[in-house]
Amino acid sequence: MIKDSSKLKKGQSLKVDLEKVNDRLPKSLWMDLKNCPKGKLIGYKMVDGNQFGLVLKLDIGPVQWFFEEELSLISEGSL
């Protein structure tokens, strides 16, 4: 889980925690993420009055936003 996204840089690799997103993503996207849950940070999205999401360009193709608690950092050695 990411606790402070203000230290992230665009292009940084992140991993989606599938257990935390299975109830809000379309099943087809979730199944695709099951095979490859990684993406690169491309920006931020305001999702309500006091939270924002992180926008990822997923390795499987689409662009999707996630809450901080739905993502984790990937070390360069694990790519």
C-alpha cells in the first residue's frame, strides 16, 4: 500500500492489489489485471472532495485510476 503518493514520480512502476479492487472494477479488467497487475504512473485524478486517485497506464493497455491503498511500489529489480 502506498501511504504518501506525493513522493512518486511520473513513469514510476506500481502494482495493483487485486484483493482491494475486485469489487469496483469490471470483471474483464480484473481478469486481465490478474495476469499482469502492473502499470506506470501517468497522473492524478480528483475523485471526491478530499481524496484523489493515481492514474496508471497499465501494462495490459488501458488507462485506469486507483486509490493509494489499492497500489504498491515495484522495485526496479522485480520488473
